[in-house]
Amino acid sequence: MATEQPLAQCVRITRAAVKRSAAGADAELPVAKKKRAVLGEITNLSETISSADPIKPGKPRPAAKTKKVKKAVSKSDSDEKPHVHTTSDDPQMCGPYVSDIYEYLHKMEAETKRRPLPDYLEKVQKDVTANMRGVLVDWLVEVAEEYKLCSDSLFLSISYIDRFLSLNAVTRQRIQLLGVSSMLIASKYEEITPPNVEDFCYITDNTYTKEEVVKMEADILKSLKFEMGNPTAKTFLRRFIDVAQGSYKASSAQLEFLGDCLAEFSLLDYSCVKFLPSLVAASVVFLANFILRPNRHPWSSALQEYSGYKPADLRECVLLILDLYLSRRGGSLHAIREKYKNHKRGLIRRMLSVEHSQSGADGSWKMETEQAALAVLPHKFERLITEIGREKVFEE
């Protein structure tokens, strides 16, 4: 007969008791303190794996198996021709949807509420002349350079001035006040840290008080119904230069700087107000290509496709900008020339006195004297317009 065990030895072991005993055993173990890892001590995961699993000599590591995923390509996608903007490294060009953006901007620039009257000096203004407007724009170029404002602020300022003058008669004593107030609004719209009101009062030699500048700012905003985001020639110029550089072997800084210079020349002349900003930008690219590479056609099928303009559409505007470039118009306004002759824009100095002439039976072009350039450049351009207009295929 088995002897009975004492009651103290007959303890029932439950799962809860096992958990408690395990927890007590873990508590007795010393807890390792966490050490903050130094950036240099962190090893790469790939290095850790390679050290744990060394490769035997003479035996190559087997390649990792990857699944090949076939991309579904529709017929419409495969037939679609490549876009120029996909090669741009500029993230601000918004490659995937840049075409939709500029299609919208083309519609926006043609809206009546965003366009100045082409003849507002004759119909609305009584005391302001085209020469006064040119002097104001020339001075605002210096103001923008003084406060290191971007080109978009300058172009928007002139746009606000023209639109305001299309709706309100202004005396010559207040035309400068309109200019600084317009630039104040544009700098608030475009700049990260715009100048203060006091800065614009100071730049006018305190001709106007802070209250007058703020009051004119409010008048501009009310007259334009707070529609301050209209596209300018600078808006389209970025796109067209990006397309034009596709025909260059390398990115052409000369094309970009010369384009900016010619675009600012167009701001000086009242006659350019009637042109759409996109047409001005296309004319600038046409003329810049013509100046930089006179031995090639300045227009291409890609530029025509993306701008929507044929060379014949640009004739009048290009001739106006060409006259400004050769100082045949606005010769007394020097701010833009001085701006682009300084700092990194020094490479434009030679271009501001471009020297081209034609020679050879094959119609080739070569550099010659400035005097000859002033005489033949407009005529060469006229002939070039005629020749390209007859061609069906552009030379890329």
C-alpha cells in the first residue's frame, strides 16, 4: 500500500504559478543598459549580413531572385511622342503635368480682366505719356536690382501698372507712387522676404509718406479686384527656353540670360503692351536664338508646337524688341543694359553689341563689325521670316 505524501508536498502547480516563477527568474538577471549609438558606430545592414555569411573562395554568391514585372503599355501610350519637358532637371517645371499648366496659363492670359488696354494712354490717360512710362519702368528695374527682387516681381509690377492705368487716370506727380505701390504688391506676392513699406518710401527719397503708399496699394487692389496672379512674359519664357535648349548640345546659360535681357527690354516700350505675354516670350526666344546661332534657323517645330506661334506671328513683336536691343528705341534708358553688364551677367556684354553679317553663296553667317550689324540685322531677319514661312519642315 503506497504511503500517503504529506499535504505540504502535494502542491498543485498551475499555469499562473509557472508564469510568476518565470517572471521572478527574469527579474533576477542583470538588465543591460541601453547605449546611445554614435552615428559612426552604426554599421550598414549589408555589411552585417556579409560578415555573418562569408563568401567561400572560389564559390560565387548566388544572385537574388527578383520578379520581373511586365509594365502594361497601352497603344495610346506607346504611340505618344516624347515630351521635351521630361528631360528637364528643374523640379519647378512640373514635368508630368506641365502641358496642362501652360494650357491653363494660355487661357488665363487672354482673359479681359487680366489684360491692359492696348491704347490706354490715348483713351484713359491725359497727363501720362509713353516716355513717362518708359522712364518709370527703367527706374523700377533699378529698384528691383537694389532690393534684389526676382524677375517675376518686376514683370508683375509692370503688369499691375498697365492694368491700373487702363482703368484710372493718374497725374504725372503720382505715377512714381503707382510704381512703388505696384512693386510692393508684387514683392508680397512673389518674394519670401519682401521689402517694407518704409523701404519703398526711402527709395523715392521720401517723396511719398507711408500712408500714401499704403493708400495707393489699396486702390490698386480694389481696381484690379484682387486678381493679382496673372501670367507674364517671364512665366512663359521659362517654358520656351527649356524647349529651345533641347536643340543645344549642352544647357546654354547664354540663351537664358540673353532671353531674360530681351524680355526686360520689352517692358520699356508701350507698343509691346498690346501683345500677349506668351507671344512676347516666343519672340524673345526667336530673337535670342537668331543672335546666338545665326547660322541656324531660330525657330523649330518643337517651339512652334509648345508655343502655338509660327514665325510669321512673331514678326511685329520681334522687330520691336530688335529695335530696343539695338538702341533704336528707348536709347536713353540704360538700367537694363547696366544690369546685364554687371555680376555674372557679364557674358551678355558682348551680346549687347552683337556683330553679324552674311557672306558666302550658301547663305552662311559670320561675325563682323557692329556698324555692319546695325545695318543688316533687321533686313536679315525679314528675309529669314520669309524663308521660314515658306518651309514646311523646320531644321532642328
